[in-house]
Amino acid sequence: MSLLTPPLYWTAPRLPSGDFSPEDPLALDYIGQQVGNWIWPGFTSRTGRAGYYMMVCYGLKKVDELLGRHGLARTDDNRRVWFERFERIWALAICAHYGGHIPKHEAMRGKNGVTRMWRTHRGDTYPIAYTLISRQLELAGLGAYLTSLRAHGLVAKETLKPTPIGAQLAARMWSDDGHLDGELESFVDHLLEPGLERAPTRHGRQTLASLGRRCRLGRITERPELRSKLDEHLFGERRRRPKALAVLPEMARGHAAAWAEGVRDMEGLFTGLRDHRWGRSSKALVHNARAGIALARTATVLRVAFDRIYRNLVEPYELTVGRAVSAVSGDDLQDAWAGARAAWDASPTISARLVDLPVHGPAFVRAVRRAGAGTPAKLVEATLGLHDEVERNRGRSESWIARSPDRLVLQRTGWRSWHDDPHRWVLSYKHGTMSSLLMDLGRLQAGGSA
């Protein structure tokens, strides 16, 4: 790898708002992510493995040491380039440990890339500059976890360096390996050396496989002291927890209590928190639960309404407005909207919080108001009006469905992500991701009890 590798840059989202899913006709993914940030602040839909918090902190620490050792500029551009190399080496070591067959519970971001390389380069050395994952800096470990690492004070906000707390975490990388820690550090240093193009399978007494066994994602579950310290930092009742993250200890306890009782869905969790099922919930947590229920139920009905209208347009490509109204006239949709609107009215904060979103939130609030009591004609008007606003917010001159006073015309084909159950939420609020993270940290058990 050349020391003169040109700087790499983050890929910008399609909109300044962070609307990363412009193929979603009602922008529900975006809105759900924003509400998910109220519920689980400091985490994203990609931060589901505890081991990555250790790996990124350790990798950034090693990269900074390398830049200093070789007299290279300690810039974030250089740190990104060299962290990419570190992450490929880390993934390669794990792949070596599993002989090219990485199990699902140990899969890292880029599993397919490293296993593909492993199958095509058998021997005593392996290339380091292979493709782990496309857009690695955005989609692999650093890009996926950086926001969370900074929110929790593990990586500096102004530069790509671990904070003192992050450095303490990084220093524990091999702390359970006794006298082998020096040998493991030496192997990593050797693999990061500028000019080394192929990774040897052995360095002194250590092998790539032995390195991989000790740095795999799942190993944190075998290190109770380390796991406890990370859990305490992320979810514990620590004194210096930022105010923006204050709800996390209570949210984690509630999730664990729900899981222990077999509650696996987000609606069951929110309903239980709202109703104080697992102990007295704080006012902030009750507001979050009510807001989450209100948004999920209204969003689900509007999504089902859009899909039924769209599906009826697929073959003829044109419908009368009356036919569209008939498509959303089922009793199931009317009943679901009645419950959704009741939940909306029971949330004292949902409208104001959505209006404050940089984009799409105000349009969603207008759609709920436009739908009123949820008559079929009102649902059609509210759903298509929301879609029109979403497309305009994305800078598009045409919606998927063109409207005149009495007709609808399909202008964009190919949508097949049907959702037809108005009582099954379309929003998950990171539930699966957070369940995975809490399981890694020992708060949830795979079998169900906490």
C-alpha cells in the first residue's frame, strides 16, 4: 500500500436531511429512524454488535501509533486510509480462524468480501488490499459505528482518535490473553507495516487464526469483565451521562424485562413501558412510548393505503379516483385508522416533535390531519398528498402517481414491497439491532430470559 494513497472521503447522503431511502414512497424509513433516535439515542440501525466498539477504538489507536512511528501526518484522511487496511486485516484474521466459513453469529460487515478473497487465494500469504465491502469507509465498521462512538464519548468529535475513555477500552483488546498480549500486538504492528502487500499466516508463535480467535466479534461474550465495563458505559447509571442519552438506562432495563417475559415486538415493548408494566416509567419514557406507538400505527395505515392504491394501478396504469377510494374501503383499514388516530391523540408530543424534523416530518403531520376520521376518500387524499410532498422534498418534479380531479395515472412502475396488514407495524425503531447489542452485552439471553 502506497504512503501516497490519495485521501478518501465520506459518501454524502442523497439529501442534506439524511433521507437515505428515497425509494420509500412515504419517507417512513426516514421518519422512523428519526423517532428511533428519540427512543434509542446514541445508536443507529447499524450498531448491533458490541465487539465493534472495541474493534474501532483499538484500530484507531493502532493507526495513530503507526502514523507517529513512520512520521506520517496525523490527519483524518490518513487515519481513514489506514483504518481501512486495519479492518481488512482484522476480517482476514477472523476468516482464517474459521477456515473461510464464518458462522452467522460471528459475521462482520464485509463477510462476503473476505470469504470470497479467502477462497481464491489459498497459500501461505494473503493479499491485504482486497475488497472487503464496497464503499468500505461508509458501510463497514468505522462508518457504521462512528456516530455512536462519538455520542458515547469513545471517539473524539473533532478528529478520528479515541478519547481517553476510548483509549482505555482499546488498551483492553488483549487484556485477557496474559503473556500473549505482546506477541499479538507485534503481529498487528507487522501486518500494518507500510509496504507489506501480503499477510503471512504466521508471525513468531502466533498465526492469523489465533489472532482471529481472539479478536472475533463474539469473543466479548466470553469476557465478562470487559463486557460489564462496556455495558456500564453504554447503558449504566453513570454520573456523567450526557443529558441526550439519559433515557438509555431505563430503556435498556425495560427491554430486558420485556424480553424476559417473552415480549419480542416493539409494540408490546412500547405498550408495556407506557402502562408501567415493568415498574414505574419516567415521564420522558412514557412520552417516547406514546409517540412511537402513534407514529407506527398511523404510518402503517398510510403505507397500506398507498400500497393498495398502487397495486390497483399496476395493470391498467390508470384508475378513477372512485376506484382508488374503493381500494382502501376495507373495514380492516378503517378499524386500524381509528386505533391509530386514538394513539396519535393520546401522544402529547408527537406532532410538535415531527414538525421539528428537517424534512418529511411536517408533511406527515399534515397527512394525519388531512385524513381526519379516516374515511376512504380522506385516506386516499392524505396518502397521495403525503407522497406528493415527499417527492417534492426530494427535488423531483413528478410523483409516482399523477393526479387529476377524477383520475390517477401510474408514472413509475416497479414497486413491489407490499405491506397489506394494517395491524402489523411497518416501523421497527431499531428493535432488532438493539436486541442484538443487548444480547452481546449479556442483558438478553438468546433463549428469552434475561
